[in-house]
Amino acid sequence: MKTIYVKYYDPREIFPDEVISQLTDEEIINECFRAFKCADEGHALTVYANTMCTWSTLLDDSADVQAFIKEAYEHIKAYDLDWLEQNFT
């Protein structure tokens, strides 16, 4: 069941412009990614459909969320839109 919701906010949505260039990868991962488990797939789909953010996805209950976040962040840094559109839209 896909009930784990993961979302990413662009740092420009969270931090002042003058701070962004000083952020570490760890700070961006900790502040820009959010993940939580929804009660059921219906709730997960509703949250997914109605949340405004840069990137988001639903993961299977058995997914390694931290590994997904790290991989997604590497693709964000590389501006790999193909991967992001397939895995994190």
C-alpha cells in the first residue's frame, strides 16, 4: 500500500535569498523534505493531490524513506528532470 507521503519544498520557498548559498546538503534535506505515513491509501491520495510543493510522491509502506530522500536530493541537485518526473512528481 502506498501510504507514505514525501514532499520537497524548494529552499527559496523556506529560506531568505541571502541564506540559500550557505546551506549545507544536510540542512536542505532536514528542512525541505517532509515525510509522513497516512492512515490509508485514500487519505494519501487526497493529501498528494491537494498539497502545493515543488516535488512529492507516495511510497510503499515498506520503502526506505531516508534512502529515497537522499536519492531524490541527488537528482534535484543534478537537475535530473527525467528521474524527478518519473519518481517524484
